[in-house]
Amino acid sequence: MHGSTVKLSKLKKNQKFLYLAPMMKKTDRHFRYLARLISPNIRLFTEMLPAEMLVRDNRARALAFSEPEKPLAIQLGGCKPNILAAAAGYSALWGYDEVNLNCGCPSPQVIEGGFGAQLMKDTELAATCVSAMRDACPERTIISVKVRLGVDELYSYDYFRNFVKKMLEAGASRIHVHARKALVKLNPKANRMVPPINYQWVYKLKEELPDICITINGEISSLGPTLEHLEYVDGIMIGRHAYARPLELIEFDRAISQGPFVPNKASGEILEEYLIYAKEQVNHGASSRKTLQPLLNLFHGYKNAKVWRRSLSEQMRQGTIDIKEVLLISNKVQII
Ligand SMILES: Cc1cc2nc3c(=O)[nH]c(=O)nc-3n(C[C@H](O)[C@H](O)[C@H](O)COP(=O)(O)O)c2cc1C
């Protein structure tokens, strides 16, 4: 087992982080590329990738990303230490900056497989998995865990704190907390809404573990609460809101980054840069539907956003990308 102190001393005291939450079928490389164009400082996350798949076949395709996506975290799903170790090792080799273990997914297949939120029921196994991942990666790779506050009847602050402490002792140095418990009898969608949010436990955890980087996740959709969270924890992680209104990421980025001021890119500029990327991806065999998909919500809240979505959906069916045509459609969209 690793002591947690070595990594922790490197944490800059006042550094704050903005993370994109891992989301299956949403945070693929194309959405991440778009998010990077909008937010220079966001730390991007893959969707959960089954460790078993990464050690079998198709690894290159699943692990592929574009260099600008960095800093980039990969989330692994699994519960077999040797398989997770191999998958973590490949991820580090591929250039991922952070390798994360999913301890929060409550979907029936995942629970049946014994991983995701199920791992929160078996602290020892989860710790062995983290330790194996740590051992398989070089020192520079951050090992992190995404947790809930508990699962089913295992829901007390002491249980939660103990689980996190064991992950740290096993070699994790960053903890992302979806601030509600998981209830395995509920479906994944309900599990993101029904169990009540409890940010206080996350604040308390940070108070007890001041040297550990802890980010908070769950229903963050505006700047006011974000700034409040940052009084207590090291960062925020945004999921659904980031996907639904990607252009707003720039505001969150501004609030969090303390780097040099970077002027906002205009939405037209972002679109143009993204289309060049998308065209290149399609030329290399990617589907036009998948590459254009992240743009559907780009103009959320703008006048004519519906026309945009409809026209873009037509383009998505065509199998090629006509950049001029997409830009023409975008001209019909205006800020209200
Ligand atoms: C469509 C969708 C897919 C998700 N997939 C994952 C996943 O692969 N791994 C994970 O840890 N969480 C997953 N989540 C949960 C999010 O990472 C996040 O914890 C949750 O949505 C709460 O954050 P939010 O309120 O900002 O959306 C998913 C959420 C959604 C909406």
C-alpha cells in the first residue's frame, strides 16, 4: 500500500480545478474536443471505459484522443485488480494524465459485474484495485477515484470518510465526489436525481483532509453556487449542464482559472475551428453523425436554436461535412 503524503505535497495550495464529468455516450473525444475549444483550462474526462475491453482488443480506437484534449483523465470500470492494472498501464502509456476508477455507477449491468457503485460495498477490493492501478503507472500519472457518498444502506459520514481514506492509502491522490448516495434499486437516470444532494459531507471531508485534492459534483449549473463550493473544496465537476450548454463552460473556466486572462473566443470562431477538426476526423473514417453530434447544443438558448438543430441533424445524416453549408446555417442563429 502507498502512503498518500508523497503525492499530496505537490498540490498547489490555492489551485482550483474545473472538470468535465465522465458521461457515457456523451464525453467522447469529439465532445471533449469541442469543450477544449471553449474552455482552455477544463480538465476533460472520457466516458467510463471497461478495463476488460482495453486489455482485449480495439484498444487503440478506444484510447485515441487528440493532443489538445490534454490534460485528460480516463475513467476505468472494473473490479479485477490485474485487469485494471493492465488497463491503467496502457492508459498512462497512451498519454492520459489521470487514471480514474469508477466507484459510483449504479447501472444494473455494472452492479451485476461487481464494479462501479458496487465497489463502495467492498472497501478492501476497491483499495486493492487502486493499489494495482497505482503500481502500474508512472509517478506523474494521477490516480483518482470517483465516488458517491455511499451506497444503499451503507450511508453514513463515517463510512464515506473511511472509504475515501482507504483509497488514499492505496495510492489515489485525487477524489471526485458525486455528492449523493447511489441506490442500486433505482435506474441510472433516477440515481442522478432522487437521492438527495448533500454537499456538506464533501466540505467536511475536505476540512478533515486539507492536503487532498477533492472536487465536488452534482447539479452544478450556475456560477453563484460554484464560487461557494470553491470556498470549501478544490474544484467542481460539471456533467449534464456542460453537455446541454457547452458555451457556458467559458464562464466556469473564467471563475476557476487563475492563469493569464484569455479573451473569449466568439462562438463562430469555435464553430469554425471545430468544423475543421470534424472534417479531418470524417476524412479519417469517423462518422459524420458522431462528429457533428456535440454541436447540436452549441447554440442552446439562442434565437433560432431549433432551426440550427434541425438543419444540423440533416447534415448529420449525409455522411460528409459541408463546412460552408454548416456555417451558413449558423448565420441564422443569433443571441437573443
Ligand atoms: C448520460 C450520462 C452518462 C454518465 N456516465 C457516467 C460515467 O460513465 N461515469 C461516471 O462516473 N459517471 C457518469 N455519469 C454521472 C456524471 O459523471 C455525474 O456524476 C452526474 O451526472 C452528476 O453531475 P451533474 O449533475 O453535473 O450532471 C453520467 C451521467 C449522465 C447524465
